[in-house]
Amino acid sequence: MARPLSEAKREAILVSATKLVAALGTAAPTAKIAQGADIAEGTLFKYFATKDDLLNEIYLTLKADLARTLNEGFPALTDLRERGWHIWSRWIDWGAKYPDKRKAMRQLGVSERITPASRQAGMAAFLEVSETLERAIAAGPLQGQPLAFVGALFESLTEATVEFVARDPEHGERYKQAGFHMLWSGLSK
């Protein structure tokens, strides 16, 4: 009878893989991932049949983590700008607090190893974000532009803002406010 898999080992694999993907991209060797999780490489494959399965699981885990952060306390009954600020502020704070997660998500987001099903599942958790962006787009100068394009602009601006917050935390709030001003000016009339 096979031993049940340990949730602690699975989590250690995901943490190690996230750090290494952040540093090395999807080429991060499974041997190093296993070493970082303090397990044998063969044990890694008891938890994830293939490296692609592991990468897709990291992607989904990171998306879910960010979505939980953005959705927590979401001000659904407020005006569009306040909802936009909530999303923006929490995204910037998450990115600054978890640089490895942010970098790994960025690496995985452009990887061909992430399946369409994983991408779709990852986006499903961002319903409030998508709806807020869609409503802002419909009312502003980007009207008629695809949500994917506006989402990419949003992610680029958050990435630049997080980089400045991380480099100069003393002025982090100023960067966060300025980035949001630029975002919202581009979205609203």
C-alpha cells in the first residue's frame, strides 16, 4: 500500500519551484527544485508527474494567491474609481511583499508551457478585476480595445510601479499613487 502524499512536502516543492522559476525561469532544473524542497528528485515526480504539471500548478497557485489578495474586502458597492484603486493598491502591495511570486508569475505568464486550460482557470479567479476593467474601458478613451490589451497595459504599469516601490520603499506610497493616476487617467474620461 502506497504512503499518502504529504501536504507539507507538496508545499515545499511549490515554494522551492517558485523561487527558482523567479530566478531562472522555466528552465529551472527539477534537481535544484527538489534540493530546495529537501527531497529527492524522484520524490518530486510522485507529486507532479511532469515538470510541466509542476509549472502549471505553480501558475495556478500564484494566480489564486493574488486573486485572494485582490478580492479580500473588495468594495463592490462603491464607485468604479474606488474599486480600481482597491485592485491597484492591493496588487502593488502583493508584488512588493512577494517579489519571488511576482517574478515567477511573470515568467510563467509568458511561458508556452502553461496550458490554455491553466490560463483560463487562472483568469477565472479575477472576475471582479475583469469586470472593473471592462466597465472602465467602456466609459473611457480605450473604449473598443480588447480586454487582453488593456490587461497587458495594466500589468506593465503595475510591474513598473512595483519595481520602483521595491527600490525605494520610503517613497512607495508616492509611486503607488502616481502609477494609479496614470492608469486611471488612461482609463477614464
